Amino acid sequence: MSEVHAETVPFVRGTMLPPTPPPARQSGVVLWLRENLFSGPLNILLTLAGLAVVWSIVSHLWPWFANSVWNASSIGECRQIIAERDGPGATGACFAIIRERWNQFIFGFYPAEHYWRPTAAFALLLFAVAPILFSESRRLRWTVLALTAVLGFAACVALGTPMRPLLVIGAAFVALTALIEYVPGRALIFSLLYPFLAVWLLWGGPIWNPLAVLAGFALALIIWRTLGRFGAGLIGLALGVGFAVWWWTALGPRVAADLQALLPMALAPVESRSFGGFLLALTIGVSGIVMSLPLGIILALARQSNLPVVKMLAVMFIEFIRGVPLITLLFVASILLNYFLPPGTSFDIILRVIIMVTLFASAYMAEVIRGGLAALPRGQYEGADSLGLTYWQAQRLIILPQALKISIPGIVGTFIGVFKDTTLVTFVGLFDPLKQMADTIRATFAWKGAYWEPYVFTGTIFFILCFAMSRYAMYLERRLKTDHR
């Protein structure tokens, strides 16, 4: 060690520095503003210009919202209240139309005494998807289930649900919550059965009709699995599909009618023309979203297939659907399809629209998923081959989980597009919440002239639902982001 004292070394300070002010904050709001909004002359100019535009819009629209009226029986009464309260030249929104006609915006022309049925159906939808969408986060799952159970039951009570269905709904909420929490594997069975239950709740009729349809799927699955054990999987699949079609068209309706005569269990039937508003949008949107994902996966795999015929058919279908506007397909479903059906055939208009929306969305979904498949390195496929996995085992265990994770933003974007495209059904005579239902309400003398208020209300609901899907997609991306850890 050196014997030179530190004080004799010329570059070592021997006195303390005076105290100085603390440095600027390196985190929080100040740092974010400095880095994102005021980082340079151009950025400062753009920020000020943007604030000026926002201020101009808000200052122009704020009086219209601030002077709004929520309690009136007609547009004339709204204008009278605004003139008496804010002056003769004042303008304001007449949101009383939403307060008076909220039921038509939500349920369309669905019978008022049966409002509890679609309410229960969409509450049960969240219970059906909870084991799939919220399986990892117990806190989020409990939050969703608790809010769904409490708000769904309260809504059923407020809508005047009869006592017996109300007790059944409450018991179902409690039982499903316990099932999802303690036996999550069995809860997936309810997820598979939910579509048939939802159809029965929404359209009514004997409960044996959806059960007969379910029996057709079960019989087809049994035939396919049984013959598959003997190495005849393709033959079993063909026979299963053929038997299911025969069951649905010939034997199933007779069996359902006999069971209804023996054990009558039915809800009051509701025709499809009574559907409207957000009930119609959610019915078509949720059905199209749920069915387009598996169909899009099959089309994406078919397009990458080594079998020329399979690949050619998939390419033709995808390119044709993507090259045709959705409104054209809806017109085909509404008008032209009847020319190809046998005389006297009754094909529900909502079912036709759901089929066309599903086919349209599946073509775009296929391309999104194909992008995820193409993004995987070749080593993933080679690794699956080296393990001796079959094609379907490799897809199920290795390829598709990674491809779907990569494709989450595109998949959710397609879902949001499908949900917003449900407003196009107005061109085929269905009462969508954006135009047809608003025009119907404004056709009455009391609300003639209320133009912007229905659009503001409908746009707000669409934004909330689409924003919720977007936020869940961001949560799912964070949860599945396992790379570079």
C-alpha cells in the first residue's frame, strides 16, 4: 500500500461540496410529457396544434352535452325545456329518447315479458367463456363471475322475471361459479352445451329441438371415433356426417315431437323478425366470432397443405370471399338463397345471415392465422418430425399454440371488424341498432327530429364492447409472452 496520504495527492478533493438542488425527475408524468409531447421544437408544435384541435371540438360540442335533457316524453318537450332553462337560442341533446326507448335499442321488438331470456342468455355466455378466457388469473376470473352473477340477476329482477325462472337463473349462476372454480375441466362441458341452451332461450319452443340437434352431433362423433379405432377415420367421418344430416332432417324432428308430447317442456316461441337492436348485433356477432375461428384455422391449414386439391379448394374459397363485399353475401343470403332451396323450405333469415358472416370472417381469419404459421421458423416443424409426432399431434401441441399466439392482434382485429359489420344487416331488412332501429323510433311523431342522440348512444356501446375486446387481447399477449425471459 502506498504511504502517501490522500490529502497530499493533488487530484483528491479535501473539502465537501456545497449542497445542490435535486436533479429533474426521471420518472412519472413529467418525464412522460417531456419525452412524448415536448421532446423537440416539432413535437412541441404538433402537441400545441393537437391541443388546439381538441379544444375547438370540445368547446363546440360541450354546450350540446351540457344542455342535454334526460327526462321528457317527446322531442318538442325537450326543446321547450332547453329554451326555458338555457335561453331561446340554446341547443342541447335530447337524450330522453334513450331513456324512453332504451328497451327497443337493446332488445328490438322482442316481447317485453320475455326480456329476461336474452338477459340470462348473455349472462350465461360469460360463464361459458370464463373457463377458456380467464383460466390463468383467479382474481380476474372471480371478478368477472361475481359481476356477471350480481348484475345479471339484478337485471333479471328489474326486468320482471317470473319467480320460477328467477330461482332457476340464480341457482344456475351459483352452481356454475362453483363448477368453474373447483372443477374447471367439467366446466368446459357447459361451454360446449351453451350454444344449444342459448338458442332455446332466445328463440324458445320445445327444449327437445336443440337437444335433438345436439344428439346429431353426438351420434356423428360416436360413429367417427368408433370407426377410427379400426383405422377407418375418413370413412367414419363421412358416415358420421351423413348420419347426422339424416338425423336432423328425418328422424330427429319426429323424436323431438314425441318427447314433447310425452314430457312437455317449452318456452314461448319468438320469431326472428322480433330481434333487433343490440340483441341482434350480439347474436350475429358472437355467433360469427365463435364459429369463424375454428373454420379459419382449418382453412389456413388447408391452404398450406401438400395435397393439391385441398390447397386449391382452400385458395379458391378464401380469395373469392375476400374479393366480394360482405353486403353482397348478405343479399345472397336474404334473396338469392331461396331460389336454390326446395319449394316451401323455411330457412330463418338470422341463421342465413350468421352463416354468411361466419364464412366472410373465416376467410380473413384464415389469412391472419396463415401469417402466424408462416412466422414460425422451420425448426419447429422439423423438431415435431424428429419427435415422431403425427401431423395433427404436431399442429395441436407445437405449431398452432405458437402461431395463434403470434396472430392474437390480427385475430382480435378481425373479431372487432365482424362485430361492427353486424350493422350491415340493415340492408336485408333486419333492425340493427345503428340505423334501422333508430329510424324506426324516429318515425314516431313524438321523436321525429331526434337525429344525433341515437348515434351517440349506439356508438358509445359499440366502443365499450370493442375496447373491452382490445384490452383483453393486450392482457392475453402479456400473459402468453414467454420469449426472452
